Amino acid sequence: MQKIKSLMSRQGLKSPQESMADMSPVENFRIPSKEELRELREQPIDPQAEQEVIDSIEEIYFSSDSFDMVQYELEKLPPDLNLQELEEYRDKLKRQQAAVSKKVADLILEKQPSYVKELERVTSLQTNLQLAAVICTNARRQLSFAKEGFTEASLGLLANQKRRQLLTGLLKSLRTIKTLQRTDVRLSEMLEEEDYPGAIQLCLECQKAASTFKHYSCISELNSKLQDTLEQIEEQLDVALSKTCKHFDVSHYTKVQLAYTLLGKTQTAMDQLHMHFTQAIHNTVFQVVLGYVELCAGNADTKFQKMQYKDLCTHITPDSYIPCLTDLCKALWEVMLSYYRTMQWHEEHDKEEAADPDADGTGSDSPGDSTVGRSYVKKKLEHGLSRIWQDVQLKVKAYLLGTDMSNFKYDDFIVVLDVISRLMQVGEEFCGSKSEVLQESIKKQSVNYFKNYHRTRLEELRMFLENETWELCPVKSNFSITQLHEFKFMGQCRSPSVSPSRQPASSEPVEFSLFEQYIQGGNPFEMQIDNKEEETEDVLASNGYESDELEKNVYQEYDSDSDVAEELKQDFVDEQTGDVPAKSVSRETLRSRKRSDYNLNKANAPILTNTTLNVIRLVGKYMQMMNILKPIAFDVIHCVSQLFDYYLYAVYTFFGRNDMYESSGLGLISSRLRTTLNRIQESLIDMESATENVGPHGPPEERKEKVPSPHLSQLVVLTSSGTLYGLAERVVATESLVFLAEQFELLQPHLDTMMPAAKKPFLQQFYSQTVSTASELRKPTYWIVAAKAIDYEQMLLLMAGVKWDIKEIMSQHNVYVDVLLKEFEQFNKRLGDVSRQVRIPLPVSNVLWEHCIRLANRTLVEGYANVKKCSNEGRALMQLDFQQFLMKLEKLTDLRPIPDKEFVETYIKAYYLTENDMEQFIKNHREYSMKQLANLVNVCLGSHINKKARQKLLAAIDDIDRPKR
């Protein structure tokens, strides 16, 4: 430090302390004058450079006012001082001081106008405060003067004003008392006008006013009188509420509800309303039924009015039953519609109150009480739905069960079902009920009616069948069961609960409920019989042809060599399967098939009889009833199956039952068909009635459900060879049965949808074991024709005269073959004659030809089995005869393959078998009779079988025959 000071003194410099001592404190921190500031501002200094200078100042200079900068700078000096460095550092500090001074000067100049302006505001505020002090002083002086001069005058004025007010109040009270004395007249007028809310409002106001002036002696009597009037209003209000149960009026009901709201008795009103609805239902149904009973009785006997409703229903006559039921449902509909509209009114009113709580304007209830009241009303109305509907069901049930409907006409009973079905739809829309009470009662009546109806229809069917001559009923080729009135309901798109005869006239689908449709007027139970469509069924053809032109065209096609019409090709090519031919058919094949299909002389219309048509119509009626009333669907379908069963059994009994074919071994009746026939006979046919005379008390209980076996009409002759033993009648019978089965197949999906799930196996079994067996009845029916149409006995006699033990091979066949072929040609011609009466479909002609060929082949085998002696050449002659027979036969029929062809060929070839092969042949071919097998062994004796082998083979035959004995 001493070195620094000596250096400073040698150079003539002062120490920092001394230098600072020379400078006054003002000089150290002196604010530059305006001139200096102007000079500083005028100096061209770069702002960026100036800012960099300021930023270079150490942060400690800005820390606090007590900072000793001199001490700080001295302490920073290094031990070895360098003058040049010190001067540079000093210049740096001066530049920093100059930059800070310039910055300070700029800020002072920038804030100077604000300072001047604020100083002026302070001066102005001081002047205003002085003026305010003067004004306050003057105001206090004036108030003091007014207080002293006004007090005595104001007290006098107040006393007079109080006296005036008392007198005005007294006058008002006197006027109110006068008005109260005159309210009776006005209340009576308002009640006559049915202005219940106004009357109650006026009465309540009068009571309130009376309580206000009860200190007057004249008011006490008036108060009790008003209370009596209010009670009278409530009684009239209850009567007005009861009127809404039959004919709901919005404005009327609104007045009544507002009146009850003013009384604060909305919940009581709802309880009363349900009582009125219950009473309205009882009174309505009683008056309707009573009116019809008295009308039918024809006198003014008052005993009916004292009867119970249930007893009164038993006096309804069958003629007035349906009109009374309709009017009953109409009246009940009006009651339910009123209840529906009542609920609708409350729903809308609740929405309005929720949107605007002060809308009712009563202000009598708090929001909480109002909410509770609305909730109570809503629950009460919802609970009342099922209660009202239950009352309706019980009343209608009593009416339904009060009359025995078992003898009603079918159409009348359908109308009853129709009305009840519509009523159940109303119930479902009203409260979502399934109407178990109504369903049970109508089911009980329906089962009772249907059993009686079905019994009568079965008896009618038996009568029809016994009088049926089995002639063709001419219908058009496009005949369909949907063209019949009874099946019109199947083509209508509707809800199952809506009756078939009450469909809306418009074709558009109904989207609204019954209540929405008829809320403005009308009634869903209006009988629209006059508007019912009276359509004629255009299903019959004229004389069996759809037109004379068609008949002409058919014969032209039969006689000409031109190609057959496409639809006829399909009939005789694929009638059995219904498929269109996959490839073209040659003209020669068509000609051959013309010979085997006898349907070209008639249009390809369905083959059916009047009885068939009646059965189809009856099925349609049954399905109508089932469609309307689902609970008895199984009973109805069971009865429908009985109609088909009885028809099938009648056809079998008339044309198919014959003991001759039981021993033929041809298997004409399949095990399924035999099982079906046995089931029908056991469950449906009353076999005892044929041998017993039913007593005057009717059949025994166990025979009530059965029907006597039908008998063929004496007009039907099945023994004449000229008609091929009634072939035309047989064709009509079997094909009408097949047609009926086809219609049942078409109806199966519809029946399946109606059948309860638990009972569907019955329907499936009926179709698989009964309906599908209809075509199998062709075999036994046509076998008798085939057995009698050709003289097989003559052929056996001719074969017996042929010598078979010849020694040389013959090139000419025997005469019996030509005779047999001639018989077939004659048979073919007679088929053509029959076909002019009735069309013979391909399946029928195939069955006939199959039977004839089978019988002929078995006759050949029987003839060969009668041969006593036969050589190898004789066996060759047998083969020649059979081949000749096959060749000629194939030209007569297109039936392929020829039935039982192998049966004959195998028997002929068996002659050449060795002993061992013969024994195996006997065991494997059980289709041959014991006689035929024994003859085969005996004829072979001596040629290639010895006596020992013969005994062995005959023993084998006897072993086979033993189990059959």
C-alpha cells in the first residue's frame, strides 16, 4: 500500500479519499442540469452501445444505498499497480457513469409532464374540498331552521290522516258484509252454469272474508250457511265427475279437476273416479242386457230388473245374442275410451305443470305437495287400468258363459269369436293384458261348440261320401284353394288378434292403436256386415273345360303329329315329380308316351269331387276358427286331421279293401299305410254301429267321438268289365285324395305356426305317417282292376297245353304269348276309352301297367311251375316266349324297367343250377312259393339232380315253409 501512495505522490495524484473529499456529496451524485442533459442527448451515442455499457456495470452497484463504492474499488486494486491499467479502468468507470447519467436524464425528462399534471390535480382537489366544506355548513344551518318551524304542523296533519284511514276501512268492511249477504244467488247461478271452479273460488273467498269479519254478529249465521253451500257444491261436483266415465269431455273434466284442486282434494277425487268407473261398467252392461231381455220377452215384466246380472245373461235368446254382445262391447269400449282419455288428460296436464309450475294459478300447494299429488294420481290411474279391464272381462265372461253356443251357426260363432278377438286386442292395448279370463271362457265355449260342430261335420262327410258317385268336379286348371272364400284370410296381412272379416278398407298398413284410431269418434265394434265383400268364386270350368277353344286345341294336339304343347309335355313327362325335363324329347318318344298317358283329352285341371271340395272348404273354416282363437289350435288341427283320416279311410274302404291281394305277396299295402289304416279304424271308426242298432239314448260315451264306417253308394258299380271295374271312379277317388294331400302339404307351414310348440310332434307325425301315404293307396285300389282286366286263368290253361319236353330248339314262340299280348292291347284300348271320361295321370297309368305286368309275369312263373316235364330245349322255349312277350310289351308301354322281369328270368334259369347252387337258390329266393320251388326240384330230377339230392332239396323247402305255418 505504501508503494502505491508513494507512486501517486511522485506523479502528483491524490488518493481516492482525498479526491472524494474535494468533491461535495452533491457533486458525487449530482443530477445533470438541463443543459448537460441536452448536451448528453445531443451526443451521437449508439443506444445499443450505451445499453452494453450499462449492462457491463457490476451488479453490486445496484444493490443498496449504503454501498461504499470507493472502498469497493480500492479493495479491488492489485498489489502491483500499473498506471496505464488504472487510467483505462478509470475511463471505463467514467463511461459507465456518463451512460447512467444520460439514462437518468432521459427518464426524468420522460416523466416530467406526468408530474406537472398530477400536481395540478392535487391543487384542484384542494379547492373543491374547501367549497364542499362551505356547502355543508350552509345546509346544516338550513335544516336546523326547518326542524324548528315544521314539527307542530306535521303532527296535526298526521292525526287527521289516521282518522280518515279508519273511516275508509270501516266503509270497506260494510260494503264487503253487504256483498257476502248477496252471494247465495250468484253461487246458484254458477252451479247451474257448471262453473264449479268459480263457485268454489267464490265460496272460499266468502268464507275467508267471513272469518275476517267474524267479530260482527251478523256474520256468524252467514258462515254456517256458506259451509252448507260448499258441501252442496262437492255433491254436485261428484255427480259431474261420474258423467266423465261414459262420455269424456275435455273442458268439462278440466273444470271438475280444477274445482277439486281448489278444494285440495285431488287424491280423493281420484279415488271417487275409480269407484264411478266400476259402477259405470256394472250399470252399463246391466242396462244393455236388460234391454235385450225385455225386448225378447215382449212384456213389461219387472222381475228382470231385480235379477242379478249373471242370471240375466241366461235369458238372452240365440237370435239376439250377437247384437247384444256387440252393443255390450260398444258400451264397454266407451267406458274404457273415457278412462284412456282421462289418463291422457293427466299426462298432458303433468307436462304443462312441469314446464310452468304456476300455470294452475291456484298457489294453494307447495311444489313438494303438488309433486306428491301428481305421483299419487299417476300410480292410481296406472293401477286402475288392470282393475277396469278385469271388471270388463268378468262381465263379458258372465255373458259368454250364460248361453250354450254349441248349436250356433258357423258364421254366427265366427262373429262371436271375431268380436271377442277384437275385445282382447282392446285389452292388450289398454293395459297390456293377455286377457286370460276371456281366453279361458271363450276357449271353453269354443271347445264345446267345436266338438259338436265337428261331430256334425263328420256325420255330414259320411253322408256325402255315401252319396258320392265319384264323378269329376270340373274346376279350372289354375284352381287354388286360396280362391275359395274360406281361405281368403290367408291372403290378408293382419295381426293375428284381428278378425278376418274386420280388416280396414285401406290397403295401407295400420300403424295406430285402436284408441288412437277411434279417439275422435266411431267404435271398433261397429258391425260392417253391409259392407262385407260378396265375391263369387270363379273356380268351376264349363263342362269340364275352361273353354270350347281349349277343348278343340286339346283334341287337335292328340290327333296331329305336331309337337305337343310345352305344358302337356311337362304333365306327362314329369307329373310325378313336377320337374321340367332337362333335355329335349324325341317325337317318337312323345308318341309312345301319348299311348301311356291318358290325359290329353282333358285340360290338366285338378281331379277332385264335390266331397273333396267340401272337405277343403271345411278345412278352411276350421283354420279360420283356429286363426282367431289360438288356445284351441291343437283341438282344431286334431279335428282337421280326422277329416283327412276319414276321407282316406273311405277311399280305402270303397276301392282298396280286398282280401284277394293279401295272399298275392305283392306287398300292395306298405307297413306305414297299414299302420295308418289300423290307427284310423281304432280311433275314429265306430265298428259296432255296423252290427248294432243304437238305442234311443244315443251311443255309449266311448263311442261319441267315433263315426260309423261309410258305405259305397249303390250308384257306383265296380263289377262291370265294360268300365274296367269302375276305373273312372277309382281314378277320381284316389287322385282326389292325392290332391287333398297336396293341399294339406301347402297348408303345413300355416298350421305349424299356429300349433303350440309342445304339440308340434303330433302335426309332424300326422304329415309323415298319414298325409304322405295318400299316394300309396293307388296300389291296392288299382290292383283289382289289373287282376280282373286280363284273363290270367286262360293263359294258365293255354300254357298247360304246351309241350315243354321237346328235343329240338324252337324258333317260333307259343300261342299263349300272342293271346296275352292281345289282352294287353285290349286293355290299352279300354284305358283310352276310360280316359275320355276322366284324365288318367301318369302315376295312375304306371301303377295300372305295373300291376298288370306283375300279375302276367307271376302267371308265367305259375304256368312254368305247373310243368311236369321239361327239357333244356323246353327251357330255351320258355326264354324265347318271355323275350317275345317283353319285346311286344315295350311297344305298348314306356314303363321302365319292366316290373318283375328278373322274377321270371331267374326262375327259368334256375333249371340249370347244380345241386349245391339249387340249395342256395332255395334259401335266397323266398319270393317264390313252396309249390314253385318244389316243382323246380321235381322237374330237374333225372337230368342233373338225383333222388337223394331231390329229397334233400325238398327237405330244405319244407324247413323254409315250416315257420310260416
